[in-house]
Amino acid sequence: MKHHGKTHRGKISCAILFGLVLACAGMLFAQGSADRALFVNGKSAGTVVQIGGRSYVDLDTVAKITNGSVTVEPNRVLLTFAATGTSPDADAAAPPPQTGLSKEFARLAIADLAEMREWRGAIGTIYTYGLPVVGTWPQDYWNRANANLMQAAVAATTASDQDALQLLRNEFTNLAQWASDMVATRQALNATKSVNPNAMQNDATLSKISACSRFLNSMLVSGTFADDPSCH
């Protein structure tokens, strides 16, 4: 009986010991394994499992994040990443193309119009009052207006900028031709045309140039492209 009692107590001790081992193992596993939510760029992307101080992510989750793919073969697993710049997040983050008139182009175009108005006024003065054309100032006006036009062309980045630039070029071309004709007329001393106070008011070409200048200035300030017959 004593021997049987010792055997029974030994079985009980083994059972208790085995239970303690299982309990400790459970505690260790609980401490060594933890699931955490994975967020990529602020968006939920799956779950991270930490075991033994290391973090593990499911391959399918990795493929989803990188816009790649997972292929399981008999002896290997292939994880293929998408080419750089093709992920949906990258496309979504790209800024939309700019529409309308860009601010820099509009600023430079308005400055060019101001230069052309001054040029037009100077030519009108000699035309109306019959003043002599002395020096290179007519060519200087042409040079400054053309330089401003080239700067505006460099700043034209949108489709609307390009359309407005063509109208601005038309205005420059029409003004340059008119100014050249007026200077030639004055240099030829055609007093009938050059000393007539009403000649400016009756000049159809000048009226068209002035109307285009007003239209372009208003259009550029609005930031939205529009067209007008006076600029053609």
C-alpha cells in the first residue's frame, strides 16, 4: 500500500508539473506573439504579427502594398514588385494638370501689353502733332516689347497660356506693322496724314489694335482664356 501511495503521488506531481509547463508556455507565447494593425501612408494595410522580437507580414499584404504579385510554385515563392511610380497611391498623390492661365504667364503678358501701349502712345504722338522722328526710340520700343513677349512665351505652360500667347503675338505683329507704317509716313513728311488731329480717331487699324489690347488685358486678369476677333 505504501508503494502504491508513492506511485499515485508521483503521477499527481507529474500532472501538476506538466500543467505548469503548459501554463508557462502559454504565457511565453502570449508575450512573444502579438498582432498589430499595419498602416501605410495612413491607410490600413493588414496585420503585423510579432514573434520572438521580430515582425511578420503576410506576403499577400506586401504584394498589395507594393502593387505587386505573389506566385506560389512547388519549390519556391515568387514575390514581384511593380515598377517605380506605378502604385495607386503614387498616382493618387500626383497633382492634377493645371488648367486656365498660369499666374506667371499672365503677369508677364500684362507687362508686355503695358509696354506695347506705351509704344503705341509714342507713335501716336508724332503722328498727331507731326513731330520729327529722331534717334532709335522706335526700334527700342520694338526690342523691349519683343523681349517681354519672349519671356511670356517661356512662361506659357498650360494650353490656355499657349492660346493666349498666340493672341499676344498677333497684337505685337499688328502693332509693329502699324508703328512702322506711321514712322515711314512721318519721315516722308506727309503732312496731310501726319498733322491731322482727327487722323488717330479715324484709323481703323489703330482702333483694332487698341480693342485687342483692352480685351487681352481683361482676359489675362480673369485667368480664363477667351478669344476675340480684334486680336486676329
